[in-house]
Amino acid sequence: MAAIQAVPVCYWAAVEYWNTPGEDPLALVGGANTSWQSFVVGVQLGFTLVDCVYLYLHWEGDKLYAMHHVFVILYEGSVVWLGRGAYSVLAFIFFAEVTSPVQQVWFISRRLKKGRPGTERVFNLTSPVYTVLYLLVRSVVGPPILGYITYRAAQDSTLPPAVRAIWVTSFVTGYLGSQAWSLMLAKGFLKHLAKRRAARKGASGAGKGSEAAAPAPGHNAAEGGAARRKRKVRVE
């Protein structure tokens, strides 16, 4: 569901950016919402609420992810209530969801890989792709752009102080959460690579050991036993 939702939302956000007049469309952080922008934000807010229900029904103790959803609801809800700021939501949606299609394949294959060789192969293929994409988007390209949006929101004196506080707090916690997840993802990927190398090394060592234990070509096990018995007789 997340992958299906991410594709149109990212497309809508990109189209809105390119069709916005002016040299600095990212400066329109606190601008009035258009009807189309309000629709996109409403779709995203609805998806976030559905995701919260799913998290509640399948709670796994991920407090960081739960806190992320709380701030997203406060942020997007204030944008809908105030009728301003949808443009900033579109920018954040793009950077948050553009990796979602690959992420969902990676996430599902990670959950189902045990005892399923085909699913494990999918996981091994998507792991490096997802790791590189996520780090590139969330830790390289995204921070300077989203940091600029945060700066413009903090400087917008036309926004109510409470709304500015909610937005800036949501933005900053979003950055920190993304970097924490980037770190965990990178560590997990390196650990995964180490396990795969160890498994290949173990399989190679086992193969060499079985070759060494096998009798030499042309050597009969029964003949070897007879020879040992003859040597024993000579010693006695």
C-alpha cells in the first residue's frame, strides 16, 4: 500500500514544483494552499492516520517510528487547519516517499526471507540499492534543501507562533530521525555483508574439508583396512 501511495504523491509533488512560477519556489513555505495542494496533503494525512492504526494493531515497540507519526500528524494537520504551508508538505513528501517503492520490497523480503531462498535473493539484491538510495536522499541531497525550507518557515512572521513552533519542531525531529535511521541502515547493511562473507567462507572451508577427507582416486577403503591389519601383524 505504501509503495502504491508513494508513486502518485511524489509525482504530484514534482509536478507542483516545476509548475510553480518564480525563481525560488521553495521560499513559498507558508504560502496559501491551492485546492490541488490541499487535496494532496489530505491524501497524505489520511494515509498517515491509516498507518497509525496499522502500527497500533501490529505494535513492535518502535518508539522512534511512532514519534515520527505523531509529529507528521501535527504538522500536516496544522497545514490543513491553517490553509497554508502545503508547499512545504509537498517537498517533504517527495524526499520521504521517493525511496518507498524500493523500501517496501526490501522490507517485505527481509521479513519473509527465512526459509525462502527466492525471497532471500530478492532481499540480497534490494539491500544495497535501498541502502544507497536512502543515504543519498535522506543524508546527502535532502538535508540542505529541507534545511532551507525550515529556515524560511522559522523566519515567516506571518505564521502564528504556535504553528511555526510545530513546523520547525517537526522538521528538526524529522531530520534527526532520518539520520538515526540512516545510521542504523548502514550498520545493518554492513552486518549483513559480513554475515554473507562468513557464510561463503564457511561453505568454501567445508567443501575443502570434504575433499581432504575423501579417499584418493583408485584407493579402496577395504584395501586400506587390510593393509593396516597386515602392518599390525608385522609389529606383533
